[in-house]
Amino acid sequence: MKSKTISEQYLGLQTDLHKNPNYGMASLSFAPIVADLIRLSKAQTVSDYGAGKQRLLEGLQKEGISNLTYLPYDPVFPEYGLAKPADLVCCIDVLEHIEPEMLDAVLKELAEITVKLGFFSVHMGPAEKKLADGRNAHLIQQPSSWLS
């Protein structure tokens, strides 16, 4: 049985945040790095874990990456389906948004879908945006040493 990776309450808060057109822009700035990883690793499939509005795909297309199977996953967008295994798994500025009690389940899921290579970026400080309940959008704000 799959472990739960997000609570219903938090899913609602994230759904509200995703209505902001400027929420989830980080993937665009990381797209050149991901494009290089795709070229170097010869990845044929990319799983975008926490894909939001699929801005990574947009950025990869601008980088000239076109012959690729792109597999978005985001619980806010159920139409994407479940997280799927891929040669390269990208999780860009997502882990800091995970509910702390769900982090182990999310990391387990990421490990299960990573076939060859994973690219993960984690913002360590507070976000500019707030959740509707007043909390900072970055639920996990820890130094990098905390992740080891």
C-alpha cells in the first residue's frame, strides 16, 4: 500500500496557492541545468515530481529538448496521474513545501521512481508566499546539514 504523501487539508491550501500565476516559477531557472543532465545522461524519460503548471517542460522546450517523454506529477493536478518511474526524476523547489510528517513517505516515493538519476533542489529559507492559514509556504526551513 502506498504511503500518504499529503493531507487533504494541505492539498486544499496548495490548490489555493497554485491559483497564483507566479507560484511555482523555479523550474524555469533550473531548466538549463536539467537540459544538460538530459543530454549527458541520455535520459529518455523525465518525471517532474511536484510539476505544478509544468514550467519545467516549458523551460526544457526553450532549451531545445524535444525528443523526451515528460511525466508530470503533482497532487494538486490529479489529471497528471500518479508519480511514474523515469530515467531522470526532477524535484525542483518542492521538498521544502512537504508537510514534515509526510517527508519520509515522499522521499521513499522519489527513491522508488528514480531509475537512473535524480535532480533535487531544496530552498532552505522562508518563502515570499504564505498559505491561507498564515503559515509560510515553506513548511520545512532547515540548514542543509539537516538533510544529511
